[in-house]
Amino acid sequence: MVAADLSDAALDVARRMGADQTVNPGRGDNLPQDIDVAIEASGAPVRSEVLSPRSAEEGSSSRSAICRRARCPSRWGDIVTREIDYRGSYRFVDEISRALELMAGGVDVSPLMTHEVSIDDAVRELAADRSTG
């Protein structure tokens, strides 16, 4: 599994969660070619334009976050001619149930945990800027 992000902190989490390779395009790292399954989860408008030409022919690509206030371009020529299975997913339709099952089964999610707060402070903390992790 290859994880790509502009944040080194996010890439560190990806490594601790089991990524085989991490890529920071902001530092000039290149994404691999012929990706069998690509999942775009940032919501950044440019990301799907970058992934489509790197997806393997007859591969799969999923856009898991939508940039609501900006255009989200996609390279439809690449998607159609390379016969990429392109899907969208929004928020927690069925994913939360599966995530809870995985956690109950013992998947270690501690690398994803950045803060622990009391229930009394939850609303204030959820509103806090956590852009640095």
C-alpha cells in the first residue's frame, strides 16, 4: 500500500498503520504508475486529476471526500479509455459499521489518535483547529 499526502505528520501515521511506502508530492516525490486501487480521500480539487492517469487499466478509483465549494476536476478521458471503475463515497453511509467491526476485532487504531479529552470538553475540542495533527 502506498500513501500519499502533503503532510509529513499524516505520512507518519500512514506508516504506523501499515503503509509499505509513503509519498509526499509537495517534496517532489512521484506517485507510482499502474495503481490497482486508488482512493482519494482529501477532498482537494486537484487530487483526482493526478490519480486517474496513474491508475492501472481496468483498475479502481474512488473519491471518498468531496470538495463542496470548489470544482473537483476529473480526467474523464483517462477514466473512460483506461476502463477505470470510478466510484464516489460520501461520509459515513456504511463505512462506520465496518470501522467499528474492525476495531472490535483488534485493529490497532492508536496511530490515528491525536488527542484524548473528557466528554465535558468534547464540543470545544471538536471545534479546535487540529491542522497540525
